[in-house]
Amino acid sequence: MAQLLIKNGRVIDPASHHDGVADVWIEDGVIKGVGVSLPAAGSDVFDATGLIVAPGFIDMHVHLREPGFEHAETIESGSRAAAAGGFTSVCPMPNTKPVNDNATVTSYMIEKARRHAVVNVFPIGAITKGSAGEELAAIGSMKNAGAVAISDDGRPVMNARVMRRAMESARSLGITVINHCEDLHLSAGGDMHEGAESVRLGLRGIPGCSEDVMVARDILLAEVTGARYHVAHISSRHSVEMVQFAKSKGLAVPAEATPHHLALADRDMKPYDSNYKMKPPLRGSCDVTAVLDGIVNGAIDAIATDHAPHPGSEKMQEFESCPFGILGLETAIGVSLEQLVHPGKIGIGRLVELFTSGPARILGLDRGTLAVGAPADVTIFSTDREWTYDVNKSFSKSRNSPFDGKRFKGGPVATVVAGEVVWRV
Amino acid sequence: MAQGLLGIEALSREEIQAILDRAKYFQPREGQSFRKYDLLRDRMVVNLFFETSTRTRTSFEIAAKRLGADSVSITASASSVSKGESLVDTLNTLAAMRPNAIIMRHAASGAPHFLQRYLEIPIINAGDGTHEHPTQALLDARTILDRGAKLEGLRVAIIGDIAHSRVARSNVYLLSKFGANIVLCGPASLLPEALKNIASGVTLTTNMDEAIRDADVIMMLRVQLERQHEPGFSASEYFQFYGLQLEHLKLARPDAIVMHPGPINRGREISSEAADSQRSVILNQVENGISVRMAVLERVMSGKKTDGATAY
């Protein structure tokens, strides 16, 4: 019987309202107990003195590029990057080739993950066939195959009627609808946030309102349909306000933010460096402030990375020719500590919540807690260990990170999935 | 790192003044041709144009030859770019042939800035997308100064498709550094509000009369149909509201000049009468293009220190 005792760490489990120095006892991939001075008898022991011991972190928004784009990332390489970032579960978006819009693709991803991934992989299915925005995908069978939510991510459903039907289906099936909010007509051709910086650099803009109009539409549709609706990578101040407003009206409208939208504004971009090019784009400083405030006041419920690997051949081009997206898994904890915890905006417990019970609740996963009987996924991290991110040593197959060479205070130390230490620093 | 010329924004007022002063030295005497120098003998420059150009390319070529440099010109369609080579590889290949500078025009904003990170050889930006066209702003400033004016306090109206204009941006940066008052004018769809935050001394208006009133300089811009991705004003409506006509000149200062970076579209953004009027200095701009580019090439390629006007 495989046993692991994680000793003497500060155990923070927001879902069980636990915060204090304790041991975590794991047996056969399941949490057996959390308590003081548990006996080590026969167990492997991990000394977590001075470290935080938390439920396994869940990244509810990643791109693993498999099937179809294995030159950029695979389920295996992405899962190793996840483990090195302190994540025990990741939810890959369906923009693969073929698109994950049916149970066969969902099952393929889950089977690939079972054989090659070192963390849990919970696929997100497409809303519409081919993510073309017209005909609903096989949502029910994808759910039965293991999909945990539906989204057309980077190709948001533009037709409000289709979105309404999708929400109705999702409500009937008890699955969350996630939307990447971007009115594609308003954002067409844009390469960065529309503002003084885009005008200065002569680059075409993606206006904040392209996000806002779709958030507004979707909140209204969520009210009409009663669907569980989630706003992906929220980045604009008006969108944060609207989500806050929806919550105040009692609607179930959670939202996630990415670490890079907490840390960087458009003016922090290295000019014409595609490692700063993603969607939604790095917004203005007042948008960054609004997203940070949204985390503090509860408008935002989760942090997700939108890990989007692209190979150098695609990112080393003229800015306007480069694809959107940056790596995020390995730097998420470091960036989040720097932006949220070290400046005292939130406590460490709230940070853990944003990575664990927050996303688990949004997706309805039986994860994100160290309660007895829960799957033994554990993230062990430090709040003070100094380290430098070297993207050339990344487990990802791609190298597109704006945080290369950045010095961090605090970060992941070990990642435990189903009772196995799958990565340690 | 190589010291090329990527844009006006990063230059100091002193550096700009030094180039303008040197350009004056290179200007031909009344009625004569440009003198030939051997200041850049044994130097080689590559003209790499990924977008069509008549005046800028010819102007750079003549400038290089007048300084005694060898110059090679390449157009994108004739290069390996059409065979699918990446921009970085194309530039690295050319760099391996050891030119002393690469003059480059590209349709993507920031393309030369992106490339300069990977290249030791200095790049001179001959226009990047909708970002900057530094030698155009320098020749415009030289032309304004030739009329005996000072840039400080001058009222300059820049009218037309500001959003897509690299000429406008470079001129705004240059004029702002010298304390000019810059009025940017065009239809709202071509005049982003954020323009007023990119430099000091900038105001915006959608009303052409307001822009021209008391102007010392009227700078018209071409409507860049190739960069606009959606239909805006029809040609006739555009001319009616934003085309320069002789009557407009009555609103400006009596000695105001009319400029245009070319190529001009008569009847679209400027009437023939205005383009050919006594006020027009459009051909002076073209002529100054050569002397300004001689000054820029010398600065980039001579290897001399250029710490201000006295450096020459």
C-alpha cells in the first residue's frame, strides 16, 4: 500500500476551512487524514516545514495542442509543465485539430492523458461543431465521455441565438458554459489593446468594448436561460463591473483572470515582442487595477493561465503575423504571489482558493480540497523561495513567455497527484 | 548595438538638429545638381523594399551614390520572401554579405525594430507599416526650416488619414520635440482619440476649417486605401469634407505652406489648384529628401561619433 506523509507544512484548505501547521496522510491515492503529529509508520515522508501544503491546484484554462499541433505542445509535455507549475489538474480547451466537439476526441484526449500525462486532464468540449458557431456540438456525449465544461474559446459564439440554445442545453445537462468574450467584428484585425500604446506603435487595436459587449450579452442570456455561465480570462474594467453587478443580482456568473493580466499592462510590453501578444490583449493600467480589485472583492473566482504554447517559428515574426498566446503554467504561482499576496492585497488562503475550490466549484469537480476521502492531489509551494524562471528549461515544447529571466519570490516546490510526487523542485 | 535609425520617437532634439544641419550642408546650390562626395567610399548599403516605393527608394539610392557608397536594391517580389523564407532569415542572409547598413521598408509596423534585435548591422527605417517614417519627418522639418521659420510655436495642421499614417506619427514626434503646436484633423474613424496622448502639443479636430485656421503649415496626407480594412467615406464625400482646396488657404496664415508626402491623389485629398499653387512646397520636400537621407546615411555609416551638430 502506497503511503505518503507530508509533514509539518502549513496546511491551507479553504474548502474545509483549515489553516494551520499539520501533517497530511495519504494512502492509495486518497487523503486519509489531516492532523498534528500523525505517525509516519511505513510511509514515505515529505518534510514540508516552512512550506504551504494546499489542495492540488486546478488550471481550468489551458491549451495542450494535442491532437493536431503536437509540434507546439503535447498532452504529456503540457502536463509536465503543469506539474512544474504546481498544478495537479488542467482543463484543455477544444481548439485542437480535429476540434474536440464529439465524444471520440474527448475520449482520445482522456486516454492519451491516462497513458502519458503526469497530472489530471479534464477536457473542455466545444460548444458548436468545429467551433464554427452555428450548430451545437454533441454536448451530452462529450459530457458522458468526461468533458467538464463547454467552450468555443478563441472562436466565441457570435450568434446570440446559438449561444442561448447552448446555454439551455448546458443547463439541462448540468455542464458549465465558458466563453472567451470577444466581439469578433469589433476586434477584427487587432493585435494589441486599443489605446495610446497601440496608436504610438502603429498597431491595430482590440478595443476593451469588444470584450464588454459580449460579457453584457452573455450575462443577459445567462439570466434568461438559468445556465451556469463562466467568463474566461476577464481583462477589461467594464467587464469586471458587469460580472460584479450580475453577482449582486444573484446570478451564477463566475469569472477567471490570468496571471499576466494581473501583472502586465499594454505599456509594459516590449515593443513588437510577440511574447506579449495574446487574447485578450494586455489592457490599460486601469483595467489591470480593476482585475486586481475584482480578485480582492470577489468578482473574480479563479485564476487560470490560458497557457498557449506556440513554437518559435510562429512567434519569431513581424508582430502582426504572430499568433496570439503565451505560456503560463510554470509562472502562475510566482506571478500571483507577486501581484496579490506580497503587496498584501489578499491573504494566502484566498490565493489558494482561487487555484483550488474556486475552479472546482465552477466546474463541479470533486477536487480542490484536502478533505478525508478526496483524491490525494496536493500542491506544496513556498512563499519566499527565490528563483529565476528560465524558459529554455521549461517542460513545455514552446518558449513563448514574457517572464523569461524574471526573478520570483515564492513558487511551487512539489506536486502530488493521486498520492505520487510527480514533480519537485 | 548597431546605431541605425528606426524612428524619430527615440531621437533627442539635439540629434535631430544635427541631422537637419548636416542636410543643409548637403543641399545643392540654386539651380545646380547635388554634389558628389566620397565620404562613404568603400561602404555598401542594401535597399530592401517589401512595399512599393518610387520616391523614397530612388531618393535613398541617389543619396548613397552622391556620398560615394555602393548601393544594391532589392524588392520583395524578387527576393526569397516569395519562396516562403522568414523575415529574420532573409535579413540574416543579407547581413552575411556584409553591407554597412540595410535600408528597409515593410508593411508591418515594428518589422525593423523586431529585426534589429537579431542583427548587428544598422537598419534605417524607410517606413514600417502605420508606425514611423523617420526620414520623411526629417525632410519635412528641413523644408519648413528652409522657409525661414522656427519650429517652436509653429502651428502645423496635419490632415487626412492619421490613423494609418506613419508620416503623421514621425512628424508628431519631431514637431513635438521642438515645441510646435500640432493639430491633427480627419474623420473620427481615422483619428483615434489616443493620439493626443502620444506627444505634447497635440490637439485633435474633425473640422477642417478649424484645423487650418491660422496654420503656418498645412500637411496633407494621402488616404491609404490599402491600409484601411473597411469602407469609410466615399471618395467624393471625403474630398468635400477633408480635401484641401484653394479657399481653405484664406483661413491659414498669409505665408502658410502646403505640404504632402506624396504620392498625391489629385481630387481626392487635395485639389490640383492647391497642389500646384504658390504655397505648395511638395517638390521642395522631394528635393530635401536627398540631402536629409545623405545626412542620415553619413551618420549611420561613416563610423564617426555623432554627438551633436559639431560632430560633423
